[in-house]
Amino acid sequence: MTPKPPGAPQPDRPHGRWSDLDRPPLNATALRKALVRPGGLWTSCDVVEVTGSTNSDLAERARAGAVEEGTVLLAEEQSAGRGRLDRQWSAPPRSGLFFSVFLRPGAHDVPVGRWGWLPLLAGVATATALSRAAGVDTALKWPNDLLVRIGDQERKTGGILAERAGDGVVIGIGLNVSLHADELPVPGAGSLALAGASSSDRDPLLRAVLRSLEQWYGDWRAAGGDPGASRLQEAYAAGCATLGRTVRAELPGGREIVGEAVAIDGDGRLVLATDAGVQQPVGAGDIVHLRSATQE
């Protein structure tokens, strides 16, 4: 899921269902058969050809009380995909996985104060699934980016957006799967294919991500949302490429903090050690990786 400036031109490509045989459509029937089962988390799985944003669609339904926990909505193409800070991105049809899920942690006695861990949980679940299913070492950039290595560079190949909706949370996940170098919207973007993925078949990749998300969510939920007891905090720190680096945190209101990222605290915030000897937790903002601790 890579940002693209609004109004940026798109290459002229046919949009028919079978117009690109290297990018076959998702098999909605097979996905439902594999994922929706009695006692499982996923209660429905629908695929639409194109929509503005799966997050917007699912959030609207959730606010109207018309959605169950475990609803999954996928789009073969998004015309108004959103990232953090309402950034837009786009990608050729069927070149990635663009989907949203609805979770209701409050129904399982998870305190609202711990719901902020959900986007980090989704990151851990997605990264671990891709490492297994695609053979690609996927790292996490705090708070919600998925990074792969292409040559000697880290590139963003996906992102996560979580938003409150009704009595639950909609989590959107976007992954660039088969994008070629000439299709990347910005220099810092990447894709699983460019990172040497063993497979770009989206159906098994999606199943792997959703099964991993079900497992991590179940463990976190069973622990009452405690990131320590569920080992979520430990797992996120282990996979976080931001820790150990000197970073610049660009905060709301135009403020900036520069420091070494030293920890993820119990609230999911990034803790920066500044030159002034202060440890400053950051709960929101853009993080720019400046250099690794070993390069200083």
C-alpha cells in the first residue's frame, strides 16, 4: 500500500476480468470455503471488482450496525484508497491485496484503552504470514508500514489503517504484490515480487495473512488486550526496523523530535531517547528513518 499524490496519472491498462492473465482474479468462493468456518473469527468474505475504499465501505456499514465481527471485504482495485493522514494511493487492478476487516474487541472484554494495539497487531500478523507464505523477510516501520528489502534498500510494500467505527474497529491492509518497477508510484515503494517472493499468488497469501491475524487477535483477546501477556509487544519489537535507529518524528502541529528509537512502550508508543537525555514517547506522527545506530 504505497502513497500516491492525488490526481497522479495512471498508465492506460485494460480493466477486464481476464485482461491480465498474469494477475488472475481472486477466487471468492474458494476463499470463503477456506476461511469462514463455525467457531472461527471470519464470518463473511466478499470480493468486489472496484470500490473507492474498502475501509470507508466497511466503516459505513459498521456505523449503521449492519456488520458482524469477522467481516472481510476485498477489492480487486481501489479508486480512492486511503492511508494515514488521508494520503491516497493507487495500484493497477489485481496487483495487490487491498482489504479491510471488522473487529469488535469490546465484545470480548478488551478495554478501549488497549484497542490502539490493533494496527500493530495487524502488522505483526501480516509480517509473520508473508515471511512464511512468500519467503520474504518483512519488517515493520512504526507505526503501520511494512518494509521489504530490494537490493540494498528498504522499500515500503504495504501499510495498515485502523479506524473506530460503530462499536468496533475497521482495519485496512494494503499490500503491493506483483507491481513491476515501472509501476511503482514513488521511489521508496516496493512489492513482494521485486523483493524476490517465492509466490505472487494472491489467494494463498491472503489466506495466510487472515489466518495469522485470527491467531494473533485470538491470543491478544484472550489476554484481555494485554500486549505483554499475549507476547504482542515482544513480537512487535523483534520485527520493528525502527528500533535502534536515529529517527525524526514529525508530530501534529508541525513539531519535530529527533532521537534514537529505543523501545515500544506498553501503550504501543515509540520511545525516543533524545540528545537532551530525555526519553520521549511518541503516540502519533510520521517517522523518518535517518540512520541506523551502527552507522553513528
